[in-house]
Amino acid sequence: MYVLRPCLALLLAAVATPAWATFSIVACNEAGDCGVAVATHNLAVGGVGVPWAQAKVGAVASQFETNPTYGSKGLELLATGRSPAQVLKQLLDEDGDFDGTSIAERQIGLVSARGGNAQYTGAIAQRADWAGAVGEGKVSVQGNGLVGPDVLAAMQRAFTTTHGALAARLLAALEAGQAAGGQRSGQWSAALLVRTPGGDWQDTDLRVDADPRAVARLRELYDMRLSNEAIIRAEQQWEKGDVAGARASLATSLALAHGWDRTWARAARLAMSQGETALAREYLAGLRALNPGWVKQELALPLYAPLRGDAVVEAWR
């Protein structure tokens, strides 16, 4: 018999509790990207069956007393061409009192990539004052245990006025909801999930499992993803001879890195490979401020041979 360590047992017990005080947004865009952004006062909301999405099909958020079967079943039904309202009705009819709870304790929002949305807040979920949901087109916002209806209104406005990738729009909406007061009880986890027709690295699946500033940390993780994309862009630009563009992309990457030391190391290697020793030295200094031990490892690489004899660099070895 295996015995759970006390800390692991406590974590699993916390994750298994209901995700009361939760707010989320589900949406699809014209390209067929579908996703969810969610925050809650509980642990690991991204991994407990709340957010679900499938490109060109739809997205589902199952919260309050989460029934995790709603996600997979809901997407399966949406894929058959059924409307969100039809799917929602079937989910509720076939709920089966999952985990000893009933539809009175459910809150769900779903959208179809074909168009349309549906929401439901059960009688018990409505008592988590303030609770409600609203949808328009391929967007639905919902929440419980909130400071008031302004949270959802702020999310709608932010999503509508933000342009660009669906992930960026969903995250902006979540941030707006938090700025409007969010949940009365605060926040502990957040997640951003977007499935795209291209899949793989083009998808987004970011999670903050335990942090009292979960939404802000989720933004940092998203920025770090953009930072990685920018440095890849810089490598491609330099290879094509666009030095000015590469420098600009590197600056963008480092500005979004949020202390991610790997970004500074990668920038230094790129600069060295292009013979930009002064720039590489600058990036190494940034890496040293974050991770002195890594600088020593970096300087041992043959790539940095041209910096031998530099008094400042030698002091870092």
C-alpha cells in the first residue's frame, strides 16, 4: 500500500474541493480559435476540469461545483453541430448528481465556434453572492462569489476593445474582471487555455496553481511566452540580414522576460554568433544579475572565446 505524504495529501484534498468564487470567460474567434480564461479562490483551476476548449468546435467553463464531464461531453456534442442551448440542456439533463452534488450547484458557460452561447447558474450557485452570467455572439462570461455585476461587465468591455490573438483578448478580460474587484474572497489560481486549428506550439495552456496574485502571475507567464516568440523572431531576422529588426525583437524579448534568465543567455549567444560582442557583453551582464552561476557556464563555451581578455568578463568567470 502506498501512503501519501502529508503535504501531497493536503494538496489533493484542496484541489478536490469545489471551485467556489470563480469567474471566467469562454470565447471563439473567426479563425476557429477557442479558449477559456479563469480565476478562482482555490488551487490549480487549470487542472480540475473547469476550462475546456477545442479548435473550430467551442469552449466550456464548468465551475462552482465542477462537473468535469461537462467539458469533454460538451465539446463532443458541439462538434455534432448542436447549438449551445441544446448542448447545455443535455448536460444538465444527464448530470447524474456527479460527486454527490446536483445541477443546483453548477455554473456553466459555453460557446460554439459556429456561433452562439449559453449559460446556466444553479439555485445554490446563485447564493454565492454575487453570481451571474451573460453572453453575446461567440463569447460568454460567468462568475460567482464576485463583488458585483461590474466584474462581468468589465470583462465584456475588455474583450471587445482588445485586439489581436484570442489568448491576449481572454487574458485582458480576466485582468479587467480582477481590476473591477474580482472575487470577494480573493484569488489563488488562474488559467489560460486556447486551442487553435494549427495546434501544437500555437496553442496556449498556461496555469498558475497557487499564488495570491494569480491573475498578475498569469500575465507574466503569457508575457514570457511572447518573449520566447520575440527571440525566435530575432534569430530569423538576423539570419535574413535585418539587423535593426533583430535588435528590436531582442529588446522586446528581454522587456517581456520577467527575470527569465534563459532569455538573457539565449540573447547573448545570438549576439555572439553575429559578432556583436559588445551587445553580448551587455546581455551577459543581465544574465549575471539574475544567475551568476550560469554566466560561468556560458563563458566556458567556445562561442565566447572572443571575449577572453576583457577585464570585466574575466571577472565573471
